[in-house]
Amino acid sequence: MVAATWQETFPDLLRTSVSYGLLGFLLALAAGTLLGCALARVPGVRSVAAPVLSALGWLPAVVWVPAAVLCLGLSAPVMYAVLLLGAGPPIARAVAAPEPGCLAGVKQGWAFTWRALLAAQLIASAMPDATSAVPAVVLTALLVPTLGIAVDLLILTPLERRTQRGLLVKH
């Protein structure tokens, strides 16, 4: 379900948003990591994909919502496609870079996932009925900073520190 309605309960809205965000991030992380490894190791891939990734980096992920809705209908794949296009490129570019940049790209991808989710839910929900977007937008606007800060502080920042410490010890 993409569009939220006033009849849905808070736990339903929360479950939907969190599942979109987490699965969308994992898809972007997997795709971005694979593409980033290919960028780093295969010159032909780098010459073709690097300019495309740069171009995607200039576009907000929400640009893809109308096209995704037209191609996929109002469905969960719309959210995943938008999140993949929003979070995948910075992850891919960072994975192709030295190790500290890799985790910075993952952190950036995490943030892009939630920003894209909020905007994609707003736009996709507003397409059939503008008033149905309000519950999803309010919930996501509250959830995004809370979940984002928690994952950043509890998982990504400690992992980044550990990686940086390891690099300093190797020198």
C-alpha cells in the first residue's frame, strides 16, 4: 500500500513507512555496493556509469515518482524504485572511493533513503487524492529524524570511527 488514509492506525502507518525505508535502503545498499565495486575495478564500467551516477546525484529522487507510478501503478515497487534511485548513487560513488569514503556514502545513502521516502509518499499519495497524503507525511516527518539519528549514532558512526581508527593504526 502506497497511499495512507485516515482509517489506518498509527502502527499500520509506522510499519508501512519503516518497511519501505529499511527495505529500500537495503536494496540501495546492495545495488550501490555492487555498482561501486564494479566502478572501482572495471574501467569500462567506470567510463559508462560514473557520468550517469553524477547526473542522478543532481536530481532529487522525487523526480522519479510520477514516472514510477505511471510504469508500476500505485504500489510498493514505486517506493523501492524511488529509494533505489535516491540512495543507490551516493553509495556506489562512495564504495568506489577509499574506505573512509565508503561509510560516508552509506551514511549519505541512509539519509537520502528517508528524505526520498517522505517525498515519494507525499507525491504518490497525492496523485489519487491529495488529502490522503497527510497521515503518511506527518508520520514519516516524525519518524525520519528519530530513526535516522538512532541508526547514525548507534550503528553508522561507531562503525565509521572503528574503520578510521583502523586506518590510522595501519599507517
